[in-house]
Amino acid sequence: MSASPAQQADQAEQPAKPKKKNPISRIPFGVQVLLGLALGVLLGWLARQYDIASLSTTLDTIGKTFVGLLKLAVAPLVFFAILVSITNLRQVNNAARLASRTLLWFMITSLIAVAIGLVIGLVTNPGAGTGLTKADGKKPEDAGSWIDFLTGIIPTDIITPFQDLEVLQIVFMAVVAGVAALALGEKAKPILTLSTSVLELLQKALWWVILLAPLGTVGLIGKAVSQYGWDLLGPYATFTADIYIGCALVLFGVYPLLLATVAKVSPLQFFKGAWPAIQLAFVSRSSVGTMPVTQRVTERLGVPKEYASFAVPFGATTKMDGCAAIYPALAAIFIAQIFDVQLGIKEYLLIVFVSVIGSAATAGLTGATVMLTLTLSTLGLPLEGVGLLMAIDPILDMMRTATNVAGQAAVPVIVAAREKILDHDMFNSASASPVDDYEPAELQKSEKSEERVPVTA
């Protein structure tokens, strides 16, 4: 029996019943990650304490799968993100000035970070009294040098960089393609429209991976505890503490100071808005993998979309205060003391130079081996020293990456504030929402953002 017109009208006026949420989705994402961290430590301890090989293998598989899924999207994500970001800059006034100011602040903050690393290393002598010897070191299979760094930027073909995940070469091709698209003008519009769609598709797929971060945390942390236990805390205690203290000084000292004095905005409000990206970076250990969240929180902090879409992708591949400034400075001092090599003023200045100029060598992926070998080869230190730090690297990389990502969000806020394009109302209303709220599809839903900067191809 069909309803009468009056009944149909009443039904149409009734609001739709909200869908019931999955109980797990009601738990804040940050809490999920912390629970994963605690569970990973517990399972890792059980696997090591009772020698449960199957549990250790399972944790290793879960962790590797999570990192593998993140890396799967890295190559196309970097290419299309940078290509689209360069073409979007044409819609921003003083684009060249914004780009140059961004790179300048990248260098300034890196200089401050490496100086902090050197001071901490000189004060604490992290390599003294460790009990480690030259025999404990092992030369890495792949070592970085300035020749390799400079010549390795330009690819010899199109396929290999994507196949071997050569991020610097992918960045080079994306920059060339972006500049060429700008030169072509309207003729390149179909390509830009396709690139934008592909980028949103990749971000959407990566979001599903990001939501697995709590599970990935169980595997990554659990494997580290089951394999190494607490044995590493003895000889590496000072070095580990130095890395965490140095990163904390930059993360909670330098950035807030610059935000308060240079950008003249609230540091607490910045952390409130940027925390989802910082937290995910700590877990995933990948600046590039965190890039979609970093860009989203940066936009929510009032940075214009077109500028954020340029600054964040470039920062995710070149802005590494944790991995490329603090870490190589402390690692060089640590290795020099183990191998009984004296460092002088010239060597310390070289460390500063390598950290400020060569930070792109880290490429935004997990770990910082390439940057470390580049620093050691420049200083003439034994590359076998890299082997001394490989075991402890996952523990260090969490804090390093969190610092990297915080800087990748802070610098665009600073530049936008100085150039008077920061939306202070959006900045002051930014909240630390769950990562679920940062879906790419919702980039178009913020009416305020659309009014501020129109979204175009």
C-alpha cells in the first residue's frame, strides 16, 4: 500500500538516521596508535623472553608489510605531488618569492638543528665509554658521495627511478615536467587535470594504508623489541638520549620560538593542529608516507592550498632536520670517537655544510643511511662506522622523522605568516582531529578554504 502525499512529505522532512560507526572508529586515532605501541612492546618482550620464533616472525611480517605498503605509493605520489604543486604555484601571487623564502627557511632551520646536534655531541661525548670497537663496525653495501649525489640526480631513463625508488631522480623529472607544463600553458591542461585526478587517487589509497598505522606499530615496535630487547640501551644509551634530546629541542624549542617570534602565532595552536602528522611520522618513520596528512594539517593551519601543495611535497623530500642535521652531526662525533679520529674546526664546518646543502639525499624514506655515508665520506671517516648504528637506527628514526615532519609543517606557516597570506582565523580554529578526518576527498569540502583559494586543476 503506497503512502499518501502527506505521509511522503512528512518522511521527506525527517532527517536521515546517522549510520552506526564501527566501535573501533570511535577510538581516537592517536589512542589507537598508543595502544598499538604498548601491545607491540608487550608482544616483542614475550617473543624475546620466551624465544617464540613464530611470534617474532609474525611481528616482522606485519611491520614489513606496513612499510612496504607505504613505499608502494612513494614513487608516483612524489612525482604527481610535485608536478601538480609546481603548476599550482602559478595561481599564487609572488610564487617565485614564496619558493625562495621557503628554501631559505629550510636552510635556516637546518643550520640551527645541526648546530644543536654538534653542541650536544661535544658536551656529552656519545662514543666515549661505550665498549664498542672498530671490529663492531661494518661497511654498508651502498655508500653516498658528492659525485654520486650530484650525478645521481639526473636519471638515465624514465623507468629505473620508479623501479629502484630513486626519489631524487623522480623529483628531478617532476620538476622538469612541471616547468614544461607551465611553459605549454593551455595545451598542458588535459595532462594537469589527469595528474590532479591521479594524485587524489593515490592519496585516497594511501589513506587506507595510513589507517593501518596502529597495526603497523604493533609489528614495527614488536620486532625491534623482540630482536634487540633492551641490550642496546647500554652502549648506545648516551647516543640515543642525545638524538632524542636534540630532536626535542628543535621540535619543542626552535620551532615554537620561530612560530612565536617570526610568524607571531601560537605554538600551542600549531601543535594542536599539526599533531596528527607528527604522530603518524613517529610511527611510520616516513616523511613521504606522512605527506598527505602533513599537507592537510598545514592547510587546516591556514596556509593557502596552492602554496601548501608546493611547500609540503618539497619539504617531504628535502626538509630533514632530524635525519639530515641532528643525526649526522651526532653520528659523526660518535663514530670519530669509536675509531679514535680527531675532529677539528674544519670537520665541524664540513658537517654543517653537508647537513644544510645535502639534506635532499635522505629522500624522505625510512632511515638516513645515505646522508650518514655522505657525511662520513666528506669527513674522511671510516664508512664501517655506519654498521655500528644500523641496529639502533629504527629506535632513532621514529623521533628523527617526527622532527622532520614538524618542520615540514612549521616552515610553510612561518613563510605564509611573513608574506601575510596566512589565514589566522583558520589557524586559531585548527584542531587535532583524528587522522580519519583528513581524507583527500574532504579537501574540497572546506567552504572556508574554497573561498580563500579556489581549487583548480
